[in-house]
Amino acid sequence: MIVIGIDPGLAIVGYGVLERDGHRARAIAYDCIRTSARTMTTPERLREIHRRCRELMETHRPDAVAVEKLFFSKNITSAMSVSEVRGVILLAAAEAGIPVTEYTPNQVKQAVTGSGRAEKIQVQEMMKRLLSLPEIPRPDDVADGLAIALCHLHTVR
């Protein structure tokens, strides 16, 4: 099974592509999609995120896409932009015919660290250890994308 985990954001979309190999997960690819408010309008940024997500899905042909659920934020402007990004990610998956599952940040942390209240550094360190990566994935959005994918693999086991 191949799954793409995606941590949505307007400036940085972190992603991780994992393959379940027996009882272990193996990282196939992980990185981030960056967009800049200096050089692009919001619609252009959303189009670029959509395009890159479609490329990811076409390249890796995952069985599933896992996306972090939006939780209530005190910063409504930030929450709105993340919602827009989530929309283009969900659209890309729907266009590719790939099922999407959503997980809350607490569900992801619980699945990969054993605690729903884990700190960012703990998630990063666990991704390095559990996936036998040479170093901690950076920025933390990338570690989050990997963690979301791993959460999905644990959940559908």
C-alpha cells in the first residue's frame, strides 16, 4: 500500500509518500511545496499547490491520500487560507480518483508518538527513527506530512 500524507498550508505544504512493506513503513519521497506571497497572488499559489499535488499523485499512484484536518484556530485569516489549500488538495485527489482520509493533529501525534500532546520535535524525531531516515525531516511540515501518512498506515492496518 502506498499513501501520501499531506500537511496543508499556503506558504508550505509538507508531504510524505510511504509504502507499507510487510509490517514496516518505508519512505519513498518527502519534501514540501513552497509558495511565496511576494511573487504570487493567492489564486496563483492555490493553482500551483493543486498542480504539484496532481503531479505527486500521478508520479506515485497512491492507494490513499491522508490529510490533516483543520482544527479551530483563533486566527481566522490563517484558518481560511488553510481551508482553501485543503480544498485544492481534496480536489486533486478526487480528480485522480484517490480516496482521502482526514486526521486531527492529536490523532496523528497519538499514532506516531503514543501521546496526542507530543511536541513538534518529538514527531520529527519519531519520523527519523521509525522510517530510518538519515536525519530529522525539515521543515517540520515535512515531518508532519510523513506522520500523517504513517498515521493512516497504522489506522488501516
